[in-house]
Amino acid sequence: MQSLLRQTVTYRWWGLGVATLLSLLAITPATRLELDERIESFYAADDPLLLRYQHSKETFGGDEFVMVAYRLEQPLNLDLSLEKEPQSSILEELGKLSQALSNVPGVHAESTQDVKRVVHNPAVLNWTPPGLSRLPAVAKRMVAPSYQILISRDHSVLTILLRLEPAERTPVSRKETFSQIRKIAKEFRLKAYVAGEPIQVHDMFRYVESDGWILGTTSTVLLTLVILLMFRSIRWVVLPLIVVHMTLLWTKALLQVSGLKLSMVSSMLTSLVTIIAIATVMHITVTFREERKRHDREEALLQTLFQLWAPIFWTCLTTAVGFASLLTSGITPVRSFGIMMGLGTLIVPVACLLVLPAGILAGAFDTDPKNVVAEAALMRSLSGIAAWITRSKRTVLVGAGVIIVFAIAGLNRLQVETDFSKNFRKESDIVQSLQFFESSMGGVGTWEVSFPAPHELTDDFLDRVADLSFELRDLNVNDEIQITRVVDLTDGIDPMRELRVKESGFLGLPRYRRLHFDEAREALHEIQPEMEPSLYNAQSGRMRIMLRALEQQPAEKKLRLIAEVERLAREEFPEAETTGLYVLLAELISSLLRDQITSFALTCTLIGLFMGLAFRNAWIGVVSLVPNVLPIVVVIGGMGWLGIPINIGTAMIASVSMGLTIDSTIHYLTGYTRRIKAGLSHDEALAETHADVGRVLIFANIALVTGFTVLTLSKFVPLIYFGVLVSVAMVGGLLGNLILLPAMLKTPATNGASTTSPPESETAQR
């Protein structure tokens, strides 16, 4: 390895040339890397829940709805007479608005629904003689299914319901469709509320897209300032940035070439790679500065690389393992995030070897980083802490035991957050709209229960459907949760049976009779042509009942409601099943707790094995886990005590934090074992390691925490939690490695540990 490092320094300009060429080749594929915005991207292709959802879309044409609602200045006084139109001005205005929204590319115009189309549908005149005294009653029956869908029960809110074309059939992107809908809706004189599960998913990806640039830029600026304040050297500011951007380019290019796409948590890619790369370069910076006091620049660089190649290699490898453990997740975006971050982490040392030798040795100006302010005082303090740890080993270990018992107790209090609206800030438009629909229109959680149906409908079968709908309307789970709206085919056919048809009676006198079943279906097709096809597919032999429920609810309530609906449906139709975006999103987040435990256990196992391999000592592999596991257990247990739920961001905390905090352990153990091999006693080795390596760990963690706090600027709430909690875990890991790890080192097995860094280096001889 020393020979390879010497060659790297000798042929440094060739290395820089290779890095530059690779970067130029990576630009085109990196810019083509796409963000996968499909709801299907959350699930594995063979997931039963996803297959149900896709089958429903194929059978009934999809159920991606957008709702545009307005609160009227005064409740609508519906006379419902076709000959008289009270408050016709507002209905006419909304009718024109509805038409404009229907014309937006990506909207299925024939499926648009609004109150005016129901109340003043001219097709009713074809089935009901003018002036019939029962006409108002008939019209009221027709409007009844529209309550809590197109009109609130107090007539104060009117909604325009837009059905979206399947994404693969639209001439424009979902982004353009939603942008036009919102623009047209806001031009109306009343305040518009636009909501729907497709809008939620879309907004989430938009925030991810905008966060990627904002967070990456902000973290770069903040870390640049931190490095500049620490080392007061332009060279040591520019070099980490070059390493960061080359790493990002190569990572994105490899992802695109391999056919992968960015996921919804991809906005962290830039900031995390920035943090990892800068922390790596910072170790090189401090060590090079010390070696520069005794050697010329080239030899100082060689000695720096000799000392650090092993800890940097194992650091990047164990960090990549932490990210790779996310592959055990059942959520596709989390798995893809694990792949891209593992890949990016492994590319960092390659970029450092290709870029830094030429960058450090080029020119003669601004070569050596300056001492950090108050660095000498920090080293004296760290030496004092090492002496205290030596005297108070038992106190440290007992204190750690008490903390971990308290933290473990908090694990039993953890909850999972499946209220998808909690992924957005409270002041965002989507949350404001959701709250409006929750309070006025029964929510936006649209889903279904479907079941086999005969190829020819009968009254008896529809009676069974109506009975199930009646039970679902009365469903109440523990007086806490219920379905706010139920729509089945009988809601459309029954009002049609109230219509009359004229025919010749006795002696040719006209008489009126109610419509037969087939005539009622024909009337429904003429008046509301989309209703039957969206609920019944004769060819596939499948029928469904559409349901609506409140979106802003805890996980356990949603899952209980879904299970209860499926149970009731299977009592009437044994093959019934539930599906829809509401079900997909609820089940999606419910797997997070299991993912957290699995990925964390895998991370600990693999990192323990790698640490034992790196130092050729199994006991060191075990010891190294303790100071890193403790702060993570404290953070997760603290989430339970504080009532902070697990969401798609916090689910990754354990594995990611473990991969990052082990960095400090590797560098500390490498410095300690090197001094033991140089002949120092345990206490002397501990004091020197604490003063030398400890200050570098503090500098690196300042950079890491600074970088992670940038995530608090995100519009996507899981990223905010991720940034804050990982920062806390990083600080805890630093304390664990500076206090708990030294307290565990004085054992024969540990003192005999070997390290893969070259013991013959000048540093070891000194």
C-alpha cells in the first residue's frame, strides 16, 4: 500500500488528469438522472399491495382525484327546480370554472363533477316530463349522493372533482397539470383549496427536488465557512469542494448508467456526500499540518497518507455498510437511498487519492493550514479528560449503564407516523387545504373495497351491495374512527328509478310509470356516464364501493379501520379486498419500525465484523460498537419518551448514524494502538491519543453537525427530524468515543490489538 501511495504522489498530475476526464465524461449521464415520482416507486414490483392497486387501476380506470373547493359567502339555497335557478350566478360561475379546469391537459374532462352538472343536468328532461309535481323530490334524490363529495351538508362548501388521466397517457407531466389547476383555481374570486392524494405525493417530490439544490448549496457554504475559520487557508477550502463535486458527479453518473433513479429522500445525497467528504479531508488537513512541521511538503504528504490510508479506508467502508443496511427496508426509496449513499461514500477515498496529491503540492503559496483558534487549550483539556477517565473508569461505565437502561425503556413507547400530511410544514398550502377538507368535506382519504361481481347485474346482487354499504356507513371503530363517505352503484341507480316515463294507457290516455332496472341504468349512463364504469366492470366481473376517510389520523387508527372494512366486506363477499392510495400510504409507513430494527441489527453485526477484521482482534470489534450504539439507543429511546414518531426520515437514523460515528472510533483506536506499539504505557497512549486524535474528532464533528443542521431548512418534515436527530447522535457518538471508549480500553485483549496501518512509519517510530 505504501508503494501505491508513493506512486499516487509521484504521478499526481496524471491522477488529477484522470479525475478531470472522468468528471467530464460523467456530466452528461449525471444531468440525465431522473427523480422517480410514481407511487409505484415506493413498493417492490411484486408487492401484493401494489399489485392490488395496479389491478384496480386497470379494471376501473384509476382513481387519482384532485379536489378544488370554495367556501361560499353564504350557504347555497338549493330549490333544485329545473325551471328556477336560485343563486344561479354562483352556480354559473363555478360551472365555467369547472369547464376551464376540465380543459387542463392531464384531466379526464368527461369525468369532471360539480353541483351544477348534477342539479341542472339537461339529460333529466329526457326522462321526466316538464312540470311534473314530483320533480323537486327526484332532483333531491339525485343530489343526495353528492353530499360530502361535491357539496357540504350545510351547503356552504362547493367542490369541483377532477379525475386525472393515467400518467402514461397524458401529454404533459403531472407537475404541469397540477400547476395549471392551481393557477386557474386561484384566479376565482373566492379562496381556493386544492387537495387530493396525488397532490400530496406530487408536493412531496417537489419539495425533495427543491431541497436538493438548497440543502446542497447551503451545506457547502456553511462547511466552507467552518473550514475557513478553522484553518484560514483558501487551498484547504477549495480542495474539499473539488472532492465533493467530483464524487457527486461520479455517483450520479453511475446511478444513471445502472438504470437507477433518484428517490424521495434523495435531497440528502448532496449534503451527506458533502459532509462525509469534508470530514475525510479534514483528517488529512490536520495530520498534514503536523507532518509539515518536520518534513518538506512531499514527504509530509506521504507520511500523512501512510498514517491515514487504513483508518480512512475502514471509515468509508463501515460508513458504506451503515447505508447499505438500508437495503433491508421494505420501502423502495429508502433502499435506493442506501445504494446511492453507499456508492458515494466508497467513491470519496478514490476522489481524494486522485485529486489531493496534485492539489496539495501544486504551487508554493497558501500551502499549510494554520492552527485552529484555541487549539492548544483544547489539547490540554483533552489530556485532562483522559487522566480523569483513567481515575474514574468505574463511574463512567456505571453511568453509561444507567443511561442505556433508561433509553431502552423508551423504545417500548415508540410510535409510527402514517399521517402523510405530517410530512409537510403546517403553513404549507397542502396542509392548509387538507385541514379544510377534513373539517368541511370528510377528508380526502379516497380508497375502495372491491369484490367479484356477475357479468350480468341483478337486483338481488345490488341488494347485497347496498346492505354492505349500509354496514360500512354505520361502521365505527371504538367510537374513534369511521368512514365519512360511502358510494356504490345503487346510489346512482336508485334515484333513476324515481324518474318517470310517459306511455299510452287505457283508451290511449297517457300515463307515467317508474323506470325498470335496465331503463334506470340507461338513464344513469346518460345523466352520469362515468359512474357505472368507475364502479362496475362487467367484462372483468368486478365491482367496488368507494370510501372516504379522514387523512390526518394516527397509524393505528387507519390500519384498524382498513382491517375492519375488509372483515365486514368478506362476510358478504369472501374474496373482497381493500386498496387505494389511502391504503398504500398507510401500509407504507407502518413498516418503518420493523425496518429500523432490522437495518440497525445488520449494521451493528457488519460493522463489528469489519472492525474485528481491521484491527485483527474480535474483542475490539465488540468494544468499538458500545460507544456508537449507546448514543443511537439514547436518541431512539428519547424519541419514545418525547413522543416523537418514527417517519420515513427518522427510520434511517440508526443505521446512518452508526455508519458515521464509527469514523471517530476507527481514528481513535488507530492512534491508540500505534502509540501502544511505539512502547508507551496505557495512560500515556491514552493522553496523547486524546490530545492528538481527539481534537481532530472534534473538528470533524463540528463540520458534520454543521452540515446536518442544514437539513432543518427542508420543507419535507422527515428530513428536518433526520437532520436534528442525527446531529444529536453525532454529538453523542463523539462523547462516547472520547469518554466511554477510553474507559473500556485497558484490557489485555484490547492492548494486544493490531492495526492495518503501517507500524514502521516514522510516526510509529517516534
